[in-house]
Amino acid sequence: MPRRTPPPIEAGREIQETGGEGSGPPRHAGRRPPDIAGPAPFRRSRAPPWARGGRGYNARMTSSPPSFHAVVVGGGLVGKTTALALSQAGLRVALLAPRGAPPPAGAEQFDSRVYALAPSAQALLERLRVWPAIDGQRLGPVLDMQVRGDAFGELRFSAFQSAVAQLAWIAESARIEAALDMALGFLPQLFWREQRAVALDNLSDGPARLTLDDGTTLSAELVVGADGAHSWVRAQTGGTVKRREYEQTGVVANFHTSEPHRETARQWFLDGGEILALLPMAGDYLSLVWSARTEHAEKLIQGGGERLGAEIERVARGFTGTLRCVTPPRGFPLALQKVDRLIAPRVALVGDAAHLIHPLAGQGVNLGLRDVAALADALAAKEPFRDHGDPVLLRRYERSRREDIGAMTLATDGLHRLFSERLPFLRAVRNAGMSIVGAQPFLKRWLVAQALG
Ligand SMILES: Cc1cc2nc3c(=O)[nH]c(=O)nc-3n(C[C@H](O)[C@H](O)[C@H](O)COP(=O)(O)OP(=O)(O)OC[C@H]3O[C@@H](n4cnc5c(N)ncnc54)[C@H](O)[C@@H]3O)c2cc1C
């Protein structure tokens, strides 16, 4: 896979090494990261006033609070990518998020949160020069995908037939976050604080005002809510959210396998609406996502890795080899969430704050990263007379995301419902449907195109 370092989203400022003060970034001063910095020469410079250390900050800023084009609240993968994209585009950005723990070291040390990254996510991370900094030894390509119904239905996809280099990459969340943290650490102009926001005011006129839990106040033209499914930012705007519990838990764990996985992702729709997916990680490792009824999930987790491995082998009937668990199983409750608006005055929502979907298609982060790209594009196209929280820009952002989010929500929820029905008639229909789709190259190409983003 060729690794390029294309330009950032917009010709931004040079990335500079700095002796920034206080607790803020960069944490890597004096060390040039291999690819993130690109060809620009490093110059020692002072961080601008808004980016300097947290302590005593208010004392320096005598009257008005420090002002930003955008304040990003929340630092999952989506929040950190947002801060990076907007900062690299030259905006004054504050990020309110904890710094990630270093990824587990050692060949058999894994983060249990593993993602299938679509080409759209890869493209964004390449544009931001983050992709080359992700440990390549821990990126596994998906070249083939096999989906089995709960009877005779079967679907196969291949990168070769779809004329793409790979269908997705399998990567641990902590490795991506480490690369993002490193990139963010090289932005002296970024104001990065670990405090949480506790108040958001003044949304109707003038810039928004955010108060942090240490009493600091920040002024922002735009507040980006990247704070996950239970978004605090969304709650402050009074936006409505519809949530439906799937009454399933996503059980995740990683396994060593005695048989090569041949870069093939496999998914089984099981009787009763459960879905078992095994994703091919780099080397002879597989990552499990088993969307199981909650009481079954509890049993799977409590039984421990060895019993879980044996249970997967039973379901997979010879497709896995012998499994050895390398990260203890964990569970994540699954739900569907739809928000009425992605925007509010001076607020844009991205990632799980904006949409929560079933993980059966492995698309949550991918959808969130496409939000980031769309928001960065909307802000880059800003007319000079508007500020960054102008309602026209926010509406453009929302419009550009509606179709993608709607289609992915419908598809994942529809599939979940279809396979949850126990009626024999529906069972026959869905399995026949899979076989029919599988025999139609055009339909398959369309499905792959949707999944690739
Ligand atoms: C089992 C499972 C498997 C999945 N597999 C995939 C996959 O293969 N591919 C894929 O694309 N997606 C997958 N997903 C979906 C993916 O996990 C989510 O879509 C993604 O993590 C959302 O990222 P986010 O940054 O929007 O939110 P989060 O990761 O939830 O991050 C939000 C952050 O905001 C912080 N925060 C919250 N409130 C505040 C506050 N007031 N102030 C400051 N910070 C705050 C939180 O601490 C957190 O760090 C999967 C999900 C599950 C459950």
C-alpha cells in the first residue's frame, strides 16, 4: 500500500517546533515525527498567546476570555480529527479532551477497541498526514468479505472484483489515537486542555461562551460537539434525540488464530438476530464483534476468553482455526440514536454525538470522520464576511451530511430488524435475498461503493 503525504485540507500554517509553555502541546518538541510534519522546515517559535499553558492564563488575558474560531468538545477519534483538520486549515482551535494513554506495547498487547476503517477514513487521515504515523505493523487490510445468513444465504465481496486495493483496514483505536495525539502535539497554535466544559452560554448572539470546570472561560465562534452518544453539547442546545435500545451488547475481544485468516472478514447472522463478526488484524490475529442479546453477552463475557474462543469456533465451523484470546472480552451496549438537527446556533455536532448506529457494518467512526471532512470543507469555503459559526455555513454542513447519515442509519437498522424477525417466511426471504444480491455484480458493486464511503 503506497503511503503518500498529500497536503492538508487547506493550505494551512507551517507546522513548527516550539518551546510552548505550561502543560500544553507539543509533547514531542525536539523530535521530528517521520511524516506528519511534511517537508516544511521546523522553526523554533513561541506558541501564540491563546495556545500557551493553562496556569495563569486568565491572568495574562486581562479582560476578555481567549477567543477561538472553533472549540472542539470531546476527544474520541472524531473530536481529535476535527481539531486537527480545523487547526491545519489555519483556524484558531481549542480542544477539550484527555490525552490518550500510550498504546499497549508488545507484539501481543492489543487495544480491544478495533475499527474497520473505510477508504474514506483513510483518505481523510492521509490528507491530515496522520495515516503514515499509524504503526503499519498493526494495520491489517481486508481483501475479502464473507457474510452468511441464518440459513442458506451467503454474500461475498472482494477487493479484486471491486477494483480497489482493499475493502477496509483493521486498526486498533489506541494506535490511531496515538498518531492523532502526535500530530496534535506538533500544532503550537492549538489550545489543548483536559478540562471538561461545564457551561455553554450566549448561543443566540455574539460568540458562544464556554466555561470549563477550572473556571476558565473561552469564547468561540463555533462549538463542535464531538462528545459521543451522550453528548453534553447537544444537551445544552436543547436538541431532541430519539434513542432505541437494541437490547444487544457488542462483545469485543481479540484472538490469535492457528490458521491464516487470508485477510478475509467474516460475518454470521445468527438465529434470533445476533451477529458475529471476525475481522482480520495484522498477523495471525482476529478481532471479534459479537452483537449478542444482552443476557447472552453477559454470559459470553463472564465465561472468559477461553470459553468465548471455543464458542466462536463452534459457530464458525472450521473457518477460524484454534483461537487463543489475547485481550479479555468487553461489552458495549448497542442502541440507535437519531438527532433532529446536526446544528444549533453556533454549534455543530459530529460523530456519535450526531448519530449512533448498529456496528454490524462497522461504519460508526467512518461516518463520524466523514462529518469531519464535510465540516472542514464547509468552513474552508467560508466567505470573508462570515464568521465560523455563521448559520449559513452550519446549514451547508448539515445539508452535506444528511443523505450519507440517513442512508447508513436506514441500512444498518433495516438489516438488524430483518435478521431479528423469527418468522420462517422472513427467514427464507432474507436468505434468498442475500443469494440474489450475491449473484448480481451490479448490486454488489453498489453495496461495496456505499461501504467504501
Ligand atoms: C462494538 C462496537 C464496534 C464498533 N466497530 C466499529 C468499526 O469497526 N468501524 C467503525 O467505523 N465504527 C465502529 N464502531 C462505532 C465507533 O465505536 C463509534 O462510532 C466511535 O467510537 C464514535 O467516536 P466519537 O469520537 O464520535 O465518540 P466517542 O468515542 O464516544 O468519544 C467522545 C469523547 O467525548 C468525551 N466527552 C464526553 N462528554 C464530554 C464533555 N462534557 N467534555 C469533554 N469531553 C467529553 C468522552 O469522554 C469521549 O472521550 C463500533 C462500535 C461498537 C460499540
